[in-house]
Amino acid sequence: MKREQLEVDVLFVGAGPACLSAAFYLSRLVSRHDREVEAGTRPGPPLGEQLLLVVEKGKEIGSHALSGAIVDPRAFRALLQDLPGAEPPLDVPVRKEDVLFLTKRRHFRLPVIPPPLHNEGNHVASLGKLVKWLAGLCQDHEVEVYPEFPAVKLLLEGNRVVGARMGDRGLDANGQPRSHFEPGTDVLAKITVLGEGPRGTLTRQAEEQLGLDRDGGPQLYSLGVKEVWRVPGIEPGRVCHTLGYPTGTREFGGGFIYTLTQEQVHVGFVVGLDSRDPREDAHRLLQEYKQHPFVRRLLEGGRVVSYGAKAIPEGGYHCMPRAYADGLLLVGDSAGFLNPARLKGIHLAIESGMMAAEAAFEALVARDYSAARLKRYADLFEASEARKELHSARNFRQSFQRGFWTGVLYNGLQTLTGLGWGGVWKTVPGHERMERMSDSAAAGALTEPADGELTFDKLSDVYLSDTAHEEDQPSHLKISDLELCRDRCREEYGNPCQHFCPAGVYEMVQDGDRPRLQVNFTNCVHCKTCDILDPYQVILWTPPEGGGGPDYKNM
Ligand code: SF4
């Protein structure tokens, strides 16, 4: 099969805030360099036109973008410093904030908001809108941005990354070419920047093949599920974070309610993907959460308009991989740039993009794309505000692996004293903590029927995510041992994929006299939970044909 090749200078994989900021900032650095060379204020030849390309698997830019989201605008100030008048769409400033502890029927307002959760000066925003805006900025500055271009394979020459292969188009369900078959292009680049979000396909290949080790053990994840409601008369700029009900103190988790303009309420629940309960189900927890009197009251008179889910990398400072190699940089969630104590990562993603852009720029000037040159990225990080922030919250999530109250105590003391203790706390990957059904004391309640007004079943919610995949294509969820699912996993864990998948993709069905795992891959909202949490690690999430997946609007 002959594949087309496309040569670019820098390839950015994933149109999230990290890659888009990196591409935009790099294009500014290149043009400033050439202007200064021309004016004689900088030595050396000009770089000339650099081909910078951002590829994105979603149908449109923003289709796969989902976050809470409260944004610390400090990164935008730095990113846009020489572009006066550029105003990112930060929806509304935070005007009122509360942290609440919920019991089943009551709520208690914390008298003092823990400092990491202070949001004065921050904005409630939609990540979808932000990335669309950033993509426009990129295009205005000669960066190419291609949606429906899923990168499926890292291209290597020895240990040097030389680009990425894009996915094929037009394969049928058996993997055979259909009449409109097109092999995916090989995009060859001097530097490849991966900003694929959590548990990225190429990032995983890079970690496995290049050994981008972490000090503190594997990345820790949570899953966030979220609905957008339209509620007349709601006051914009209100932020509530809650602890307690429905997870209580048995799991790491909590809820959030943010109000935006245009009568929007974003209501969501986040739960650790290291629960001991094999029946943990973030979608069910969100439905229970909305039934709490405090939350129910806020949603009264409204209607749900959108739904989505996404994994969140929460291991923090100690779980960040080495983020550079020959020809390679990792940015944003792919490199663990998220502060779990502040529940924020967008500003850190942008800052990581800017630092990666500086390192890539210097490499382009020196015509040296080696790891030794690109290590500049790590040096910039070491001296940065981002490092200071992440280091101050090191062990945040790790401490909760030792129990809810240990986490509360550790982080309370850390906040009060400004110190962190215990060096590097090693993480245990979520799937290794899951208990077998026979040992599981934490029996999550099974789903109650949804009422269709306040609570919804998974399929009704998936409908609101506008998820679609071409049906006649190979499933992008690769399960290496279906017999293990049918026999051992059913017996030992009760097929937890049926519970943890927030889109109802996995179903045990009766096939004659035997059960069988049915995979409804067209429902997949690309949250990556199955790849992370499957107890036997037999599920591999891979990118489907370009454009498949959710089509989030303003999530
Ligand atoms: Fe998430 Fe996997 Fe379900 Fe897709 S199949 S929605 S990635 S858990």
C-alpha cells in the first residue's frame, strides 16, 4: 500500500489548549526572529516560512473538548502579551463561590474556602469555545489546523521520533478496504508535539517505546461526567464545589456546579478511577447527585441540553513523564500538566505549550532536534511558575489513595504550613486497586430507573453528546481476550466495564446458552476510562476513523 507523505517542520497532535497555544506561540517566535534578522538586530539567517500543522481527530475543533471549566487567566495574559485587543472567550468572572459538604439530605457550607479552591479573578468558561478561538488565532498566524485527522502511530527511526501516521479511511467492519478507501498520510516532522489529552494513543506508544519514566509511578486518573442544563433566571458566575454525598468518604470524588451566561448550568461529578468498587459508575453518581435537594433546587425549571465525559490525569508533579526525546515534546494533559488540588489544568496546558514552543524554536534555529537540545523544555519548566504550582500540590491525589481522611488531613496541613511531606509517594494504578466482587465491601447501588426529567439513563445522555461513528468500520476498542471477559472477569469482577463506561458501550448479552460481551463502539465518547480501568488490561482504546466520536457544543 502506498501512503502519501507530507513534510512539515513541527507537527502538533491534538487541538487542545496546549498544542494550539504552542503552535500559535511558535509562529510568533519565528516571525519575530525573522523580523529581527532582517532589521539586523539578531544574527544568523532567517528561519523563513515554517510549516506548522495541528491535527485533530474530532469532527471539528472543539468537538472533543470537555472540561469543568474554571480558567485562571494568567496564561492567556502571557500568551497574548504582544497581541493587544485579543480577547479570549472567558465566559463570566467568578462572582460567588462555595464549598459544601453534602449528607444525603442536607448541605453544610464550609466557613472557609480552602485556598487552592479560591477562584477570585478566575472565569467560568467553556473549553470548547476556548479551543475554537485558539484555532482561529492559529489560522490567522499561518498555522495549518486539520480536523478529522486522527494520529494513530508514532513514526520512529531508531529512538528518534520523525512524525506520525494518520488513520486510514474507508475500511469496513472486517478491516477490508471499501470503494472510497484512503490510506492515512505519514506526516514527517522535525519535531512532533503530543498534546492528545489524557491517555493519548501516541503518548502511550512514546512512553512504552522510549521509556519516558516517572518518579512517582503510573499516572492516576479520575473520570469527570458532566451535563449542561439550561435554567431560566440563573445568576451567572456562581461556583459550587461539593464533597460527601453520594460517594461519602469511601471514594475520592466530588461534584461541581458552575453557572455561565445564556442560562447555562454546568453540573458534573468527578470520581477516582482507583475505586475499590468494581461497580463504581460515574454516570450513576451524577444522577444521584442531581437528586440531592441542594442540587435539585438549582436545576429546577431547567432542561438538560448536553452531556459528556472525560478522564482527568490527577497524579500531578510526581507522575509527570520525561516530556522530551529526540524529535519529541509532550504538552498539556499528555505530560500531566494539571493541578488536582485546584481542579485546574487549562492555564498549565497553555503554559506548557508556550515552554514547548520556546524549546522547539531554539531547536529550529540551531537545526538540532535531539533530546539534548529539546531538554530545554524541562529546564524552562524547572524555572517556571507552573512547576512551583504543581510542586506545591505534589502528593495531593496520592494521599487520597491512603484513605479519604488521610488525604484531607495531609492536604489540610500542607495548605496551612506550605510544606509537603514524605518525598515521592508512589501511586498504585487504579485497575490494580479494584476488589473482586467477593471481597468488595463497597457495594455501589445499582442504577435506579431514570425519570427522564432530572435523571437520565446512559443512552439518553449519550444522545445529548451528539456522538456518531461510521458503523461500517473496525471497532476502535480492541479487546485482546473476549473469553477472559466472558468467563473470568464476569466471575471475579462482574464485568466492571458495564458500570464504569459512562456511555453504555459494554453490555453482557445472552448468545444462545452463553453470555457474550457486546461492544457498542459507536456510542463511545472517547473518555478513555476502559483503557485505564479494565482490571486485566485487555482493552486498548485506539482512534476511530477521523471525525468519529462526540460532537460537544461548548463543553
Ligand atoms: Fe469511555 Fe471506553 Fe466507554 Fe468509550 S468505551 S466511552 S472510552 S469507557
